[in-house]
Amino acid sequence: MRTVMYVAWAIFVVVAALSIVLMVRKTRRLERETANWPRATATVTGHVRGWSSGVGGANRNPRYFPAYQFVNTRGTLFAGQSEIPGAEVPVPGSTIEVAYNPVNPNQSFHQSPKTRHTLGCAIPFMVAIAVAFYFFIGIFPQ
């Protein structure tokens, strides 16, 4: 029985590590890509409602993706939608910072520290779960 639990633990560790590595790579790639892009202050115009799912699809919680408009350096108005969800409904008229592609201003990204904060919390959380699971297996009777 312990062997099965150790295999399950190893699978969890591999999947968690792979997920974190992919998240870090995606975040760094986006940061490098947008590092030299101009920044603009965008005005929130509304939101798109999405859902986060709980365990097994239970406890579905609404998430809100801000829709925004910004003006580039040439004075042209562009619109976009954030990829970063929030639990609160974004207030129309509030401002957020966006980085936009100078070649194609229709490509813009909401600049928020939430992604790094989430990643910073996910890593210790996964490590704590892995360590707790490992010690639980050790005290589990054969």
C-alpha cells in the first residue's frame, strides 16, 4: 500500500513541478516580450464574466476580466481585455496600466503584479503539500 502512495506522491511532485516551471516560463516570456513596449494608462470600460471551478466542478466562483480602452502615442484609441481575472467586479472608469505592441497596438497586456504574487504563493504551497504528503505516507501503517 505504501508503494502505491509513494507513486501517487511522485506523480503529484512531477505534475506540480512541471506546472510551476511552465507558469514561470510563460510569465518570463511575456515579461521579456513586453519589456520594451510602451506603457499606457487604460480606462476600464466594463468586464467579461468568467468562472473558476472548485474541486470536481463544485463551488464555481465568478471571475471578472476587465475590458479597457487606451490611447497610444499617436492618439489613436484602442480596446483590449485583460487576461488577469479578479474576484471583484472592475469599476468602470478606474485605470489600469497596459503595455502595448508599438507595431500592432491591438496587442496589449494588462500589467499587474498579481501573476507574480500568485506564482510566489503557489510554489511554497505546493512544496508544503508535497512535504506533508511525504510525511503522512511515512506514518501510514503498512
